[in-house]
Amino acid sequence: MKAERLLSALLLLQARGRLAEREIAELLEVSQRTAHRDMEALCAAGIPLTAHRGARGGWELEKGWRTRVPGLDEGELWGLLMAQPGGAGDRRMRAAAERAFDKLMASMPAAQRMQAESIRARLHVDPTGWRPVAEDLSQLPVVQDAVARDAKLTFRYMRADGKASLRTVDPLGLVAKQAAWYLVARSAEGLRTYRIARMKEAVALAVRFERPRNFDLAEYWERSTEALRAAKQKYTATLALTAEGAAALAEWVAMRPVESFVGRLREGWTAYAVEFDSAYSAKFVALGLGARARVLGPEELRREVGEEQRSAIRVQRTGCG
């Protein structure tokens, strides 16, 4: 993962001094272009790197940086802590990244280290999982402020079914999962997770709350996402797909060929068992693939898709419903 790679690059520069981009790329097993972007990312995070040109050029850390860190404001600390080691990747690489990050924390002045530890307890980066999508993060600055100050937060929350309600919670931490952000908070019903994109009218109140002792944000997130995965029931549909349809669908969902339909379909078509999150998702995708897909089962899905297709044809012919 990128966060682990950045910290590994930092370790290499600390241990070996000046390194050419080619050497960094070889050691981290990435392209030279990626190595260059990583160096720029470290510079943007406030790491004092110098780029030397010429035959003996390369990237080099400012002398003595191991024992002192330039002053970082709160925004820069949040940005740096966003690159903390994630939960995926090689175990040895992750352990090395954790050690590097601990050394970085230890080198900070005491006041800044306390602030960084406070932020680290309230921020978790999950690099795994679902496909990134564009999110409305207009409420994030208010939520971040409430999390940082242990201030109660009130907001209007839009549920997945479209119903909105007013919530007042104790915000305990933020989780960044690719492009999506989530708030983990204590409510009257217990610990809950809220998607930032579904929040409106967020206000950080003047009322403070006492943060629960020994609350581990990363541990809670891992437990809750595992429970969600276990509880989530998959909907399996059998679809006949053209080669083009199969290629388009394979990128997004799990699918496997169904041998029992071999020889029973027209040439160029193959039957697949496809896993969807719900019957609605299966219907939406089957209709979206158009002439590249036919529903073979379940019967209820086949009937509903057929009715939608016939209705669409009637609308096209008559211009009305």
C-alpha cells in the first residue's frame, strides 16, 4: 500500500543516506515514476527532502532530521497521520512501517507528540475494501473539529432508505476508507457508524463529553466491518452473457461459469452464477447490460427484468406509460 511504501522509503533514506530514484524504485519494486511521486508526497507532508541533480544526484534527508521534526500545525498533523500504516499488505512490511512511524512520533517535541497521539487515536485509515466513489464531504471539517475537541455533535442524517432524522452523538473517531469517510460515535443506542456523505447541517456543540477509556478505533472498525461482512447476505443470479457482457461485469462482482448450461446456449454466450448485494442490484445490472445479458434465474428476477424490458419497449413505441 502507498502509506507503507512511503514509510519504507523514509526508512531507506534514513539508513542509507542519498539514494537515486532508480535505486529507490528497485528497492521498493515500483516504477521510477512512482518513486518520484512518492518523494514528492513526502515533501508535501513536510519531510525535509532535498533533490540533488547530476550523475551523483538523488534524494537526501536533511541532516539531523532523525532527532528533530519541523513544527507542524494541526492540519499538517492530520495529513501526516493519514499516511499511518494500514491494515493490509505484507506483515513484515507493516511491522517495519509501524516501527518507522513510532520513531517519527518519538522524535517530535513533547507537546506536538501528545497532539499527534490524540489525533492518531481519533483517526483510522482503512485502505481495503469497496470501490471508491465520489463523496459529499462538505460536513467533514465540522465533524473533524468535534472529534478533535471531544465536543458533542448534532446533525441531520439521511439513511439508506431515504428517511432523515436528527442525531446528537459523542464523536469518537474518523475512518477514511478510500474516498469515503465515516464517523464512529457513541449514541443513546450505543456505538454507531455514520457515513459523512449522508450528514447535513452538522454543528459541533459547546458541550464536551468524556471520552471512554481504552477505546481503540482501529479495533472497533475491524470488528464492526467483519460483523457487517458476515451479516451481509449475497444474492446469486444466473446470467447468460456475451463475451463483452462478461468482461464488463467481471470487474465489479464475483462470478463463475455454470457448467450445466454448456451446449444449451447460442454460440458466443456463456452462463455465469453472479453474486450481487441484493436482488435490486441484480435487476439493475441485468437491465443495464441490455442485449449483452439474459436472466436465466431465479425465476422471479427473470420475470421482473422481462417486464421492465417490455415496459421500456412500450414507452419507446407510444411515447407514454
